[in-house]
Amino acid sequence: MSTSQTLEVPGYQVVQYLGNGARSTIWQIRDSQTNELFALKRVVKRSTEDTRFLDQAINEYDVASKLEHENIRKILSVRRIKHWLYTREVHLIMELCEGITVQDAPPQDMLQVMDIFCQVATALAYMNSHGFVHADMKPNNILVSPAGAVKIIDLGQSCPIGTVKQRIQGTPDFIAPEQVRRLPVDARTDVFNFGATLYWTLTGKPIATVLPKKGQVMQDRIIQAPDEICSTVPLSLSKMVMDCVEMQPSRRPQTMAEVASRLGLIDHTLRKSNKKV
């Protein structure tokens, strides 16, 4: 792994290593002229199988460059590092976002859950309204700052609405049935991923999807409602989550805007009740 002494980024000073992901490392960098801090995602091709990770990084920039929302991490530029005419590395210069993921630090009370997921739902509705599906919403892709600011990160699997992917893409605990079956993905795919993410956040357990971790497709599944697992989950919220994770897209809320609206009403009711206590 490169260190700040060996990683060179023209026009920037490498400040520190922040973390890593699939074939990628994340660094904090400083613009040499303005002193402004950014994050750098560095994706390196080490074998022919790694080409898809380079493609995902480029795709992430292509999608993010078309979006402008306070709850979606901004990506300012992409750099392709070539060797003998072949791209060997991809660098993404990104907005530096403080915080920790929902995966690593689940919210501790219902009002915090509502605050985070209302912001996520609004951001996903924005993406969908601009013609894109995130297609990989999960707790690890929601970043929350100490002040409560929420950022959706990792648009590597995002795509235009109606895309039919050539291979199965998604995370087993949160993947929608149509992603497993390689059918067109649309806003209802984000609805499912979002519902599965909220289910995990409320219960601490993943739902049963049609792609278990072992890779075998299941035909039947039984899902216990969130309010049956955790008594503090309001029935209205539990019902909304179960609607989101319906197997058939036609039985789910049809847009993330609808989900955001329902969440807003639930949040308002909860906060109103909380003031009376």
C-alpha cells in the first residue's frame, strides 16, 4: 500500500491515509494553491479482473458530475493514470466529508433514525428525478457527520433508470429481486434497497433477500416486521418498511418521493408526540 511519501498527486499535497474499500484507498489531500482539503479515491488495477473497479470509479464520476444535492457527496474531477496506453489507476477528487457510516455507528434513537433517513430518502428522490438509480443503498453508503449532516456516498453502481446490467451487482443483504434477475432497474429498486437498509438500522438484522450470501437463489422468504422485533418502532414506520421490501416492484411505493413523503409524515407525528411526553 502506498504511503503519503510515495503517493504523488499533481497539484495536491497528500495529508493522510483515511481508509480503503474494494480495490481502492481513500486519502485526505490539500490543494497546493488554495489549501482547501479534499478526499482522493485511488483505484489501482492489479489484475485483469480489476478492470471493473476502474470502470466503476469512472462511472461514479460520470453520475456524480450530473448531480448537485447537499446530501450526495460531490466529485470534482477524475484522473486516469496510464501506462503503455492502458489505464492503470483512476483518481477521484471528492468532497471531504467528516463522519462515520450508519454501518459503523447505527443511530441510537428513533428521532435520529428519522432525521437520517428523511435526508437519504430526499436525496434518492432527487437522483431518481434526474434519471439515475443509486442501485447500492446500504448502511455503509450513508455517512453521518458529528453535527448530523448526511451524505450518500459511493455511486459506483449507479446507472440511468431502465438500465439492464450485464451481471448481478449489489450487496446480498440489501439487493432487490430485479437486480438478481438482471431485469431493468428503476426508482423502485432504490425503494427496495432503502427499505432493506432501514430494516437493518431498526432491527440490527438483515432481511432475507433472493440472493443469500452463499449465492443460491431463494424462492420463498419470511420476514418479521420491524415492530415485531423492536417494540420502539412505530407501526406506521414498520408498515412503510415492509411495503418497500415487497418482492414485486409493482407492490412497492412507486417512487422515492412517495417514500420521502410518508417518512416526513411519520417523522412529524413522532416529534409531535415526543413534545407531549
